[in-house]
Amino acid sequence: MTLAHSTRIALFAALGLVAAAPAFAGQHAPALPFTGDALVAPPFQSSWLALASLPQSGQVVITEFMKDPTSVSDAHGEWIEIWNALSWRCNLDGWTLSDDAGNSHTFNAGGTTALIMRPGQRFVLALDGNPASNGGVTVNYVYSGISLSNSAADQIILSKADGTLVDRVEFDNVNYPHTPGHSIQLNENFRTVYYNDDPGEWCHSQTNWDPTNPDTGTPGLINDPCQ
């Protein structure tokens, strides 16, 4: 590896533009275009990415969320999917889920290993952990104290216990897709905290995760292709 090559890699790592960790358990690995030793700068999918955003460490990526279920109430049917982009385990115990309005929840594993994510694993965080009442969703962790707006701009913010910002998604009903009963999911080919700032990389899900539920989503599974 040349010095120039290693310098470029260090620069892209600092900017969060290196390719994510390999996928596991049949997941697609996100990739950025390469040519020889050089990383090809991908074009902005929209003017959104041309705007500056807060630095995000990116170990865990927000990849899908259901903010407006139709088969059950929001209080039972809202959920958020996150993905461990690391090639090693990640312990979420003590991390915080929050929004800009001051609503927050601190993850607490209760002295267990329940919040340790395997490399490449997807976790489903939800308001209701009971599949009988949440629309048939298998949940890894139940949170409280924060909900997702169906009409106004809102945020999903994931932070470490020391306050480090890991990932932040700010969504609305203008730039992001919004159809009740459909989760909003990130393009599988652009699963990074850099690209999930761009509304153009989000789309509606198409798959019913439960045959008895008309709502669509892929909680804990590979996202549907964005069309």
C-alpha cells in the first residue's frame, strides 16, 4: 500500500466514507464505487447531502422505522430497526434513543447480555414487545418515553453513554416517503450514517412481515429493494 493510498483511506475513514463492515447471515454488504486505488466520489442523490451535518461515529446505523402503523395503534406498533456496522460485537447498554424535543430513553439491559449486538446483526427496538399486540413484530428491546411523529418533522437520535452521537435521522412528510401502514427503510446499498441523512435513499417497504397483518416492513430482516 502506498503512502498516498493509506492517506486517502485514513481521510475517508475520518469522513465516514469507507465501506461498511461485511454483512452477515445473508445480509447484503453496502459498497461504494472503487476504481483501482481511488475511491470514486459518488454524486449527491439530492441537495440534502450537500448540507453539513453533525459528525456521527456510525458504529450502528438506523436502517428502518415504522412510525404510522394501521393494524394496531402507534403506541403498540411503532418500531425502529438498527444495524451493527462493526465487524465485532457492540454493547448498547447505557446508550440513548432521543429526539430534539428532549424525549429520550436510556437502554438498560438489566445486567444481562440482551443489548449486545453481533457483528452485522439487526436489532428491532419497539414500544411494545408482545407480537400478539404489536402487529406480529419480533422485538429485541422495548423502549419508552419517545414516539415518532406522523405529521411533523421528527428525529431518531442514537447516542453512546458518553454522549457521542452515533447516528441521527431527521425525517418529515415532505422529503421522506409517508404512507400509513408502510415502514420507511434505507436503501440496502447505502447503509451508512452518511447516506441515511439523504431522504432520497429511503423508500417504502413492500413486504408483509406477518400474513395476518396488512402493514409492510422487514423488521430484523434485509430491507426490500428501493424502486
